[in-house]
Amino acid sequence: MVALVAAASPSSQTPSDGPQRGIGDPLFPGLGNPGYDVAAYDISFDYHGNDRPLDAVTTIDARATDRLRTLNLDFSHGTVRSVDVDGSPARFASAGEDLVVTPARPVRPGEHVRVTVRHTSDPRGGAGGGWVRTRDGLAMANQADVAHEVFPCNDHPSDKALFTFHVTAPKALTVVANGLPAGRTSRGAATTWTYTSAHPVATELTQVSIGRSAVLRRTGPHGLPVRDVVPAADRKRFGKRLARTTEQLAWLKGKVGRYPFETYGLLIADANTGFELETQTLSLFERRLFTDAAAYPAWYVDSLMVHELAHQWFGDSVSPRRWSDVWLNESHATWYEALYAQEKARKSLTARMRAAYGNSDAWRAAGGPPAAPKASAPGKKISIFRPVVYDGSALVLYALRQEIGAPAFARLERAWVALHRDSDASTADFTALASRIAGRDLSGFLHPWLYGAKTPPMPGHPDWKAARKPA
């Protein structure tokens, strides 16, 4: 995720039966559910307009890691009509933002279980995410903690799973979702579109777009299918600009290795969200970013495109184990955004990092250090995405490169995404790998950069000082 401004694996703890519980994430204590790992979601939506609830069926295939007399799912902002467990009716009740399911018999450790929930999914009046109502339909923005306002799930990035979406909508509309198309059938005035993911997806990164859209198709590096989804009226207006994605894919491949998924593209939504979002294989962007050249010049838009593209490696393929590890996502996306701007638009990365250094102490005081961010403000879950998570965390990468040298840093970047592909990883994992690549223990160097209240001295730049007043 990046805020839009004008240019200038789950815990295996034994669960207790009953009410809402989480996996113990420090920033979102109620998020996620212990006792099982999800393997796959199969979700059907029946769309009736962006001002009416969708009829939905969510089927979850999971493996129990503990004995479960009740099984908790994260779900709110919808009406549950029925729940089946392995084909048999199950009792269910709400507890906070959990749906507590009681199967006919307890689920044993190691046992595979299928839960089917028939429910509604309401695009109206959410808590600042989930369904995004566009001018002509819907899109999703589920970061950080709102996928469960759209469908029942284990809503934590450490429990990624395969997804299949079946979306039924009027024939005049186009539906696109994560992954690749797997069929389309029409009946009467409606068409059902099916998409499947080839790689596991975190719930926060799911995407379904419904609207009067055009799909622009190209071929990227190594034959990668590239598809952009734009308002139909903007097909010609945006086509040339979005074609830059193929060059950006090749550029990032040269930095960190081959693109990790089966397809990529941009979803241009006619809505004002205030942010762009790295939904897996189909990044969400606001339309105004591409229409207001005075506020958002071309070099700036290009760098934001690279920011969300870099997230496909850092944050999507390699997901944070806990939300306090989110700096690993945003530091890298910001790093490659800034590096691209330096190489393509002569915007100095070192100057940007020096400015970040001047502000870093103030950012840490306001939002916590990079790897121990403060909790989000009440009712504002995306407020964890503060400056210290972006430039303040990219500053950590700059310091690390200064400390170990550019060649070792480049090896670290490639090794990180290769080692943890399609999985999740922690700050401790990053420190351990950096130490291995550098050939020495870097924990003493990185700890104050990641957890300190004050910003350490920058290697190679003894003249850099914290600003008296942050910009």
C-alpha cells in the first residue's frame, strides 16, 4: 500500500472453546484464528448492484492443527444464513467479529475439514475497507484487517491459501479477480466468471473487480500474461501509459529475480480511496492518479506503479508473519520506488534518504520504530501505515547497504524473495539471512535501527543529523 499524495503461519497455540479469539498479533489481537490452517477458499458472489448486498457462498478447506470443538472464522458485516461442516449442518453464532461454528462432532488434529457458509456480503457502510464502491461497480481493498467484512476467513497474512472466485453479474459488466480466468458461462441476462490463483494469497490481498471495464492485454517478460483493467471509456486514454508495466517488470526482474506469480496488471478504479494497494496479481489504483497530471506528474506515477509492483515480491509472495513485520513490505516497495525514480527520472535516492534521516526521530516518536510500530488508531486500521513504515523503514535498508556493501545487499534481496517465496517471514528471519549473506552477525547493528527510539548514526554519512523540526 502507498498513500496517495501530490508529488513533491498461524500460531499453533491450543485454542479455548467459545468466544472471539485471535492468534496473538500485537497490532491486531483479535485477528486470525488458532487451531487450523486454510488450504483453499472457493467463493461465489452474486452481484445485484453496488448498493445492495451480494448473495455469497464461501467454502473453506482446512487442516486442523488442534482438537476443535468449535471453529472460529473472522466474519462481520454480513448475514449468515447457514453453515455446513463436511456436508452436515452446524450450529453457529457471532462473537465480536468472529463467526463461531460448532460442528456435529469435534475435529481432530490433522483432520481435513470443509466449512461452507451461505451468507451475504454487504458493500454498504463498511469500516473503511473491504468492498470499494466505484462509479460503475465494486472493487476490493482488504488491507489490513477487513477481508472478513467481505467473506468468512482466517483473516491474517500468515495463513495464505489458494483462491477460486465465481462471480455472477449482468452481461454488460466485466469481472476480473486474482489469478487467471478459468471459465465463463452465460445464462439469461447474467454471466458467471471464474478465476483461480496458482499461488497462495493472503486474505488482505484478494481482489474482485466488477464494472463496465475494458481489459487491456500484453505479454511481459518470459511470456507473462499482463492484463490491465480500466474503465471502458478510458481504454485508449490509458493504454499507452499502462504499457510501461512490461518495462517495469523487466527492471525489477533485473534487481530481485523473476516475477513470482502467474499474471500481473493494474486495476484502475473510478473511486477515491486515498491509497494504492498491491492486491495480488492485480494492483488497485485510483483513476485520478492517471488523469491529473498537474498534481501527479509522470515520473511520480511511474514510481508508484513500481512501488505496488515491488510488493508482488515483498509483501505478496513473501508475506509478514505478524503485522509488526509490515516494514519488510513497505521498506522494500519504497526502496525500489525511489531507486526507479533515481535511475529513470534523476531523483536522488541518497537525497531522499538524507531527508528521511532528518525526520526519522520524529517519525519514530509518532509511530514507533520500524519493526515495533504503534497500534492503529481506533476505527482506522490502515493508520499503521505511517511515514516510519515507508521512508523511515527504507532508511533501514539504506543503512544496511552502507554497512555490508552494495554487492552483498543485492545478493540478500534476491535470496530473501527466493527463500521465502509463497510463504511468510519475520524480522528475525531477515536479520538472520542478512547475517548469513554478510558473513557476520548483524543483529547488533540492525536492532537499534529496527527497534530503537532514536535513529542510529548512518554508516558513511557522519554529517547526517536529525532535523530540529520534521518536514
